[in-house]
Amino acid sequence: MSWRARLARARSEEGSAIVEFVFLGVLMLVPLVYLVMTLGRIQAGSYAVTTAAREAGRAFVTAEADQDAGARARAASEVAFADQGFGGMGSLTIGCSTSPCLTPDARVETTTRVAVPLPLIPSFARDVVPLEIPLTASHLSTVDRFRSAP
């Protein structure tokens, strides 16, 4: 092969490295961006359930009366869920070690749950395959020992 043929062949591939680099860069970048988005939503959900359980427990044990305690705990957990973008998606369960719940030195366990949907998945695919990550957190609160009995 002559030097002119080699030179013509080399010139015919000019610029193809840039196209390949951009194509492979985009091909690698899209899954990486999706992974970061997914991990961000999972972290937000984790923070939401942890904060909701803790704040619901605090609100419950500081209530003045048993009939107000549940509503206060639910309101506190909803604020925590809404703060992280999970408003109306979370649930709260309250368990007491004694009856009535606000007996001095009683323990109150608050458990929160949320299902974090994976981002950018259309709703028709969610009906076929479960594309949510369930997260749960529990918090154990103690009613003040020196509180007056209900």
C-alpha cells in the first residue's frame, strides 16, 4: 500500500473519535444520572420515615390528653413526610405499653412506612411490576416519669 493510500484512508476517519466519544459518554452518563436520582429519592424517603417516627413519638408523649395524642402524632408525621416530598404517601402506627397510653413512664412505639417509587417509571409499568422500595422506621418514646397521671 502506497503512502498516498494510507494518507487518504487516515483522512477518511477524521472526526470519528469525537463522535464515538460523545456517543459513549452519553451512553454511560444516562444510567449514572438515573442512579444518582434513584439514590437521592431513597435517601429522602429514609430521612422522611426516620424523622416522621421520631417527631410522631415526641408529639404523642407531650400531649396533654390521650384523645389529642394520636392526632398530634399524625400531624407531626405528615409534616415530616411532606417536607421530603412524600405527602400523603406515608403511614403511621402507634403502639403503647400501657393503657391509657400517657401513663407516667409508659413506652410508646411509633412506626412509619413509605413506599418510594422509582423515578421516571410510567404508571402503566407500575401496574405490572412493583417498582417501589418500601422503607420503615420505628422510634421508642417514653412518657415523662413525673407527669401527672391521666
